[in-house]
Amino acid sequence: MRLRKTAVALGLGLALSLTACGANSSGGSGSGGESAAPSSGGVKVGVILPETDSSARWEGFDKPMLDKAMRAAGLDPDIQNAQGDEQKFSTLADGMISSGVKVLVIASISSDGGSAVAAKAKAQGIPVIDYDRLNLGGTSDYYVSFDNEKVGALQGQGLAQALQGQQGAQVIEIEGAPTDNNATLFYNGQQTVLKPMYDSGALKLVRSQPIDKWDNQVGGTTFEQILTSNGGQVNGVVAANDGLAGAVVTVLTKYGLNGKVAVTGQDATADGLQAILRGDQYMTVFKPIQEEADATAKLAAALAKGDTATADATATQTVADPKGNRQVKSVLLTPQLITKDNVKVVTDAGYVKASDICVAETQAACTAAGIK
Ligand code: BGC
């Protein structure tokens, strides 16, 4: 707090000279004014990613893919990660806004945190793109993601397929963060398949538990508690992503149950794909993040020029924000179900390298699946 006041005082002259509406827009408008990132000559765009611990995707896929796509679109991206810290998320945004980014791209930790940042940017006339996670009740101009209910439906479908013929199979659900709208959409999608099966008794729901911040470790300990209090009985686990699935498989292995229980996942990470090839995880969902990065770069490049016609022609879908009671212009890409039979799709797409997933214990499965 104290720091911010000092920064506002120091930055006042700058803020006044930058924009007439700076004075009463927000306290964050003057958080330094110096840009840390070296410029490559393109148009400055700020990108804030939410965490690293919840999934290997953010640092392993999103960051390099956004960087490449944005540079190819003539932009000069400054890509930072808030490491699951709301305060850091807000401070990073303040710094980017005052360093003069022309567009801000945010994958937020929570809708509230993301919406606060979007409002600050908007007050400075900076367009905001919600990246992957929609900020409910927010004001961002555009949203780029996947069809997230479809992601959940694929998880439900995968689990139902794996448990086919096991009448009354017991299922534990380890879900994503309650503050991430995607986790809600994944859950809703899963339930389109699973709820009727719970209702008919084809499957039995033991417990469904959301995991704060998608914390993989907490996911594992929570799963272990549910498993032991259910007398060690489980046939299927909905794990909302590969990180949570990995934690679940570690617990299953401790109890000698890995390979005997169907586990879902998401993100097509190298670890998730290896677990599938080993037979410890049943499925994952492949979301080609390069397409998400490319669409975001295209939108950002248009918005940086004030070209909303091109942006609107790119974001032709809409997503409902029930909290803000509005429709948000969107690009929604298509996810794909991956099981042992089609892991090759992911390596053929160049998303992960065969050498990242074909290791000693998976080599036979790789050979059988034609992955080289
Ligand atoms: C993303 C998933 C990711 C999860 C945890 C979600 O918002 O869509 O791909 O696994 O966050 O980081």
C-alpha cells in the first residue's frame, strides 16, 4: 500500500502528460513508468499468465507459443507469470499499463482479480483480451479459449467409456479451482454425461471436491483422504487436468491401485501422455495451444491498431457471462479426446516430441502406437 502511494506521487507528472483521464482512473496508473522488457521494435503488448504449479501448460506451452505468435504478428510481447499471487497479478498489470502497452492479455487467477485489472486498463483506453479464462462480471473486450464445456464432456465421455460394463463403479471427482470459470465449465460438461449415470445407478459418485488454485499437491492429499474414508474403494477418478491426474496416480500407486482405476486428465502434457502410455491414466484432452496463441496474437495486433473490424471478424463466436449479464465476443477452439489409441495425434501435431514421452517404461507402447 505504502509503496503504491509513493509510486503514484512519482508518476503523477507522467500520468498527466499521458492521458487526461489518468487522474481519477486508478491508483495503479503510475507504478513506475519504466519498462523492464527490451523492445524488439514492435507494438508493446502485455501478457499475464496465472500460475505455474497448476499445469505444465502455462510456462511450457502458452508462454513460448504466445511469444512466437505475437512476434510474428509484429508485436513486442512482455509475458509475465503471477505465480498464483493476486497481488503480484495486479502489480504486474500496473507496471504494464504504465509502461504503455497497447493491449493487455490476461489469464487470471480469479474473475474478481482479472476484472479489477481489466477495469484499470479500460480506464486508460487499453483493450483487454481474456485469455483462456473468462472473467465473470468483467469488462474485457474479447475472449480466446477452447470450448470448455466440450472439454468437460470429453472427460465424462472418456470415463464412461473406461468404466463401461462395470455397473455401480465408484467415482471420485477432483475438480479445478472454484475461482476459475473454466473449472465450472469443465464440471458442467462432465455432468452432461455423468449425472444421468449417477442417477440411474450405472455409476456411483463417492465425492466431488474442487481444489483451490488447482494445487496439484492439495489435489493428491484430498484424493487420498476421500479414498481412505471410502475404504480404499474407487474405480474411476475425474481429475480435471493432467497435473491433478498425476497427483492422483501417485496416490493410487502407493495403494497398489494404479492401472486398475480409470483416471481422466486434460492438457496433453508430456507427463499425462506418459501416464496414458503406461496405462496409469485413461485419457487426456488435447487443446492445441498454438491455435489459441495465434488467435490471440491476431486479435491483439488488430486491437493495437484500433482495428475493431478485423478483431470482430476474428472473434465471431460469443460466450455468456452470466454474472455480467453480457455476451463476450470470442474465439472458441476445438478440444480433442486422447487415449492410448491416438496419442500419436499429439506428437504428429508437433505439440510434444516423441522423445519427451517415449522413455524406457513407455517405449513398447510408443512402438505399438506408431510413435517415433
Ligand atoms: C485451463 C486448463 C489448466 C487449468 C489449470 C484452466 O483454466 O483451461 O488448461 O489445466 O486452468 O492451470
